Amino acid sequence: MDISIISALALTILNFAAGLISARLALSKPLSSFNNIILGSFAIRYFIIAIIVFILIKYYVLNQFNFAISFVFSTFILIFVEILYLNNRVNFLNLHNKKNK
């Protein structure tokens, strides 16, 4: 496998892991804090990702096409998985809270 594809996948997996960590942290907070943590972590993560992508493309010999396609594709899939995870956890917690009342 090409180093461009591996680096793109590694970058998106690290981003996904950071998203799951922030989601787990946010789920234990009230709704206003939840929104701030999720949106804030999203903005910070993608700002950092943009800087890393710039550095990778500018200073390392990567096949830019392979990197871009694998980065976009894997980012799309992992954001979708992250949204599904948040949706399922929030629905589970809401259902659990309704049963306890």
C-alpha cells in the first residue's frame, strides 16, 4: 500500500479517535456543554488536521492524488460513523433516563 494512503488513513483514524474521546466526555455533560464540546472539538480537530495536511503535502513526497482521495473518502466514512455513534448514544441515554423517571 502506498505511503500516501497509509498516512491519510492514519490521520483520519486519529481524528476519529479524538472525536470519540470528546464525544464520550460530552455525553456526561448537560446539553449546553455537550453542544459546546462537540462543536468546539470539531473546529479544533479540523483546524489541526488542516495544518497537518498542509505540512504533509508541502514537505513530504506523497502522491497527492492518492492522499487526497483516501483522505476525503475515509474522512467522510468516519464522520458518518461518528454521527451514528453520537446519535445512538444520545438515544440510548434518553431512553435510559425515561425509564428511570
